[in-house]
Amino acid sequence: MSEYQYYEFCAVDRPLDRGQLAALRAISTRAHITATSFTNTYQWGDLKADPRMLVERYFDAHLYLANWGTHRLMVKLPAALLSLESATPYAAGDSASVHSRDGSILLDWYSHDEDGTDEEDWDDGTGHLAAVIGIRGELAAGDLRPLYLGWLAALPDISDPDTVPEPLVPMGLAALTGPQQALVDFLRVDPHLLRAAGAASASAAVQDDRELARWIAALPAADKDDLLLRLARYGSTGLGSDLLRGYRRSQPPSAAAEPRTAAALIEAADSLRSATAQGGR
């Protein structure tokens, strides 16, 4: 196969209406379209629409894969759940960009590796978005690790890493969730770079029930009453994310003991890679 492209879009917060479905069908007569998804593959030609426009208008996530080595992932969240101020420090050129539009924040991550296109490693793209979509809920709950991982993936494409400061490091880089590991794999984050970055990451305290219990116990009574009222009226939908978001905001990302640059992280990763190679001899 000389050319292959895979496009998948997903709507999470609300299904598409009839008008939106008709607009999408006008873009492609052969795509598989449902109330929550749009999937198509191309062995010649291309999608007759801008993927970013489709996410802005209709969807909450998009995954793209091409057999010449290109991977792309876009995730959209309401600005009320992820602020532009929180996301912008994790932007890094075209490979990890952040956009604000109509009350939403759009994260756009890009990875290219011409060496990873052998037919023996053939990947048709299916299953990747399902594996990684959980990062959207994690970001909504205040977990900034996906943002940091997207920034790490972009470092090899930075032209002048000496001038790029490292953003604040989220806790828990040594204990990634399943969706976060899927993000690492899809964006091809260098494992040595991830290990070097994790040296400045605090432990995943959000996974420590005792710490979370202490934080909940210290909440004002009025806040607890409000949470119980919401539970009684609407069920548990959204309550867990709201609690974790509040907890994580009370545990801000940590800065490295010494401020690091992208170049320093790349150098540390190279040292770890050399040490690993020597240890395997």
C-alpha cells in the first residue's frame, strides 16, 4: 500500500443533531458517521475539510494517522474546565499548540517519525482514540500530566531548546494512567526523556486516599452541603471530576529544584540513554 490515512473524530459531551450529520455527510459520502463519531480512511485523495474546523464545530477529539509516519491528536474542552492560562505554558511550537475559540480550549499535538513506517509495524489507526480519549476527563478533573506529556513529545522539534523553559511539572509522572500511557505511545514520547522529566515530579498524591480524605475533611461545611445537594438532585455525574479538580488545584504543579530548559532535559535524557546502553553490555 503506497498511501494510507486514517481520520477519526469523536463527540463526547453531546451527540450530533440531524443538521450536523447532514453537513458531515456532505463532506464525505463514504465515511462511517454516527451521532458521536466520524471515521474514514483514504488510500488516495484526502479529507475534504480542515480537521481543526471539524473539531471546533462538531467534535471533542480527533485522531489522525498516516503511513508515512505522521500522528496527530486534538482534544477540545470547555474553558471552564481547562483555562487558557493553565494550558498555554505547555505549548511548544507547531507540535504542541493551544488554541482558544468560542469558550473552548483546543489542544493540538503532532508527531512525525519516518523511521516508524515499516510494513512490519503496520497500524491502521483503529483503537487509538478509544485508548487515549480518557485524558480528556483527566484534564477536566485538573490532571495536567497529559499537557506535560504533549510538551515532552514536541521537544525534538524545537529549533532552539536552550531558550525554551520547562513548564511546571505535574505530580505523578512516574505512575501514568492507562490513557496517559496511550498518549505517550501515540505521540512517541522518548522514554528516557520521560524518565528525566519525572525526576522533578512529586508522587501521585491524588492516588493516595489518605491525602484526599484529609483534603475532603477540611472542606467548609457549606461546600460539603452543596456537593450533597447536587448528588441528591443530579446523581454523581460530574461530582468526582469537580472534587478531583479542586484537590489538584490545591496541590499545584511543582517547579524543578533548579529551573530547567528543554535543552537540559534533552541532555539528561541522552545521559540516561547512554547509561542504559552501557549497562546492557
